[in-house]
Amino acid sequence: MDTNSILHRINIDFFLFPTTVVQDLKVIALCRSPYYKHPVGCPNWARKDGCPPRTKPFLSVYQSTVYAAIARLDFGKYLELKAKLHPGWTDKALKNPRHWQGHLRAALKNYLTPDRIPGGFEIVKNAEAMGINLFETCANAGFVLERDPKAFVCHVNLLARIKE
């Protein structure tokens, strides 16, 4: 990515806190929900490792107490700068996750160095594909994720321990 990108001028905050997962296997159905240019849902369904139906329910693999690792981008500032850069773009084009999602994902990956991961825990990047409601899981610890982001967008990984 271009180091002059507006994404390099926007603050990303990181959070790492313990919480208890909320498993709701209906969350997996979101993978089959239609969205823009994907009338039958996510194209990774049954194709990509870590995606349903190849996944197991989270609580059949991991313990319920986890750490939530979050990278949070100031979305309001991003939209303001993006609109100045592209004044003719629609609101939908400005909010397109393809423009910021990879940057946020990479930032969280770089933040999660081995010294930040508690012993015995591993990174779980696909918790929703395993039936975890990330909104409720984060809310258990008092961290509110916006459902229709206006102020902040977040990328969430869980740090979990395998069940013994």
C-alpha cells in the first residue's frame, strides 16, 4: 500500500481484554445471507478452510474464556478524508470495506506479537464462522461494536485455549 495513503494518517487503537464468548450457531447463517454482488452469500462457503460448513462449533474446540483482540479505526475521520480525496464518490463507495479492511487486518496481525499472546492461547480469526456472536462477546466485557459503523470500524480476533 502507498505510504501516502490516508489510512496512514488515521489513528488505529488496539484493545486486548478478557471476555466470555457468546456462542449462537445462527450466526453461521450470516455466511449464507445475500449481500451486494453475492446473492447466495459468501463465496468462501464450503470452499475455504476455516469457513462453514468445514468449521466446528467454537465451544466444541475452545474454552469459553477468551481474550478479544481488536484494532479500531477512526471511521469518521477516514470518511472525512476519503470524501475530500474523492468528492464525487457516493456514500456507499466511500464506505467500501475493500479500501480499509486489509489495512486494519494487517495492523491487528502486526499488533499481536508473541509477547502479547498469553501462554497457551492461539489466535482465532474465524470465530463467527464457528458460531460466535462477536457483538455480544465484546459487549460481555463492556466493549461496544457498532453494527452500522459511523464513528469506528473494528477488526476482531479472539485468543482462545483449546479444550482439553
